[in-house]
Amino acid sequence: MSKSNRAYLLIIFACVLWGASPTISYIALNEIPNFYFVSLRFFIGSLMLFVIFGKNIKKMNLQNYKACIFTALFLCSGFVLETYGYRYIIPMKAAFLVSFDTILIPIFYAFLLKKKITNKEGISIGLAFFGLLLINHNGLSLEFNFGNLILILAAMCYAGQIITVSKAVNRADPGAVTTIILTFTALFSLVPAVFFEDIPRRISPYGLTMAVVSGIFCAGLPYFLQAKGQKYINPVRAGVLFSTIPIFSMIISGMALKNSMSLIAIVGSIIIIFAVVNINLDFTGKRGAVKSLNDEETEKLNCEYSDTQYNLETESLELIDASNIKGEGEEVLLK
């Protein structure tokens, strides 16, 4: 199995784990204030990863650290804005607005990184967004208010997080990168917690258990899988894969909380699945003709090109030197 195919599977598995996050958070938030819970779960996730990948952190360079800090800022800001937006908009509409990151990722990717979006990727993005629209159809309206703006900003932060992760894992260990990202996210999340929430005086064993489960399976492990996967596929394709999170969320919520899916939501889920398949496979089941290169592969090709160019220049210089020597020899003989 190729590295890109393994990357797809890693990110899909991360989406399954993130699909369980709303259900776990719904249970845990009855025990722990919102932002303290966010900070606690990211701290637990980073601690788990530090035990495993801590020795690789010293191998990271300054550029990796900068990318990690920007990623943590985007991630924390997305959580804060999304949580604040829930005060103004019903959850179903909020979920749809946050899913705008599926559309924003290719825009940022093309504008900031000067990358071209392929036709296959563009079609899959459109299909995924239409599927998300169907999943979140209940309660949607065209009116625009302050809450809409807040949640669109949250979507922009999540899109930025997905793009900056790709830069952070360039020539760095994904485990070490994720450890740093989650550590800074935990620290940044304490700021709104201190300003807007009371310090929890007591956390029940059940609430603490939910926080540990969330930290390991909804923060540490899935964000590591994301970083590992995005080392080999570009952010646009990763964004299409992330559109499957609402599907897994509905399935897990249905099993745990006895919620049901409407027929329109099922159709939307099928469209999203088709978009995910379309971006990597053609209709004959073979790999698509378009293959995106990651930064490492691109740099490798650039290095190979530079080496070839250097060899050609060296050979040219040798020929020039030889011709000069020959010319000087002829002048001596003529004299």
C-alpha cells in the first residue's frame, strides 16, 4: 500500500474518533466547564504523546516550532469562536457554518501557498459541501447575524489549522509536532477559561474519566493521525476527508444517545462518501491520474533538478576550461 493510501486511512480513522467527540463532550460538559474541559483534554492528549514521542522533540527546528504555534493558535481560536457562536445559533445551523472550512481550505491553499486545485479536487469539494448542506438542512435559514460571522471565523481558523499542520510536519516527526501543538493549545485555552469561567472546585471521578477518554481518543490520537496523514497528502484532500466527521458523529450519537438520521441526512452522507471516493479513485476503481506531491517530495524533485543543473553547469565549465587550454596551447605553438 502506498504512503498516500495509508495517509487516507489514517485521516479517516481520525475522523471516526472525532465523530465520537460531540457525544463524549456532551456527557463531560455536565461535569466540567467548557474551556477548562478543552484545556484539560488537550493537556491529557499532549501528555500521552510526550511519553511516546518526547525524545523526538529535540530534533525539531525553529520553523517547525513556529508552524506548531500558529497551528495551536488556529485550533484554540476555532474552539473558542465555535463555542461562543453556540450562544446565538442553534447547533444544527452552527455545524453547517463551521463546515465552511471545506470550501475555505482550497481558497487558502491556492492563495497562501500558490498551489493549483485540480478539477477532481474541485468536484469533490463541491460534492462534500453539498452533502454537508443536506446533513445540516434542519433549521437552516438565510438570515445573517453576529453568530453567523463568529462561526464563519471559526471555520476560517479550522481551515488555517489544517493548512499549517502540513507545514509543521514538513521534515519533522508527526508525533513530536502534535505534542507541541496540543501543549500550546492547552495553554491558550486557559486564557478564555480564566476570564469567562469559574475554576471548578471539584471534578467527579466520572467527569475526570470522560476528560481522560476525550484527551486520548478525541485529541491525542486523532490529531497525531491527522499530522501523520497530512505528511503525505495535501490539505485540500484532507479537507474533503474531514467532511466525513458529521457522518460518524451522527452514527455514534445515534448508538449512544438514541438519535435518528433523516432520509435527507442519509442522502447527504452518501454524497460525502462519493466525494471522498472520487478524490482518490476514478469510476473504474483505479487510482486517479492526478497525484499531488507533498512538500518533501517536491523538495526532493527540486534537489534532483538542482543536482542535474549543477552537473550540467560543471560539465560546461570543464568544456570551457578545456577549450581555453587548447586555445592557449595553439597560441604557444604559433609563437
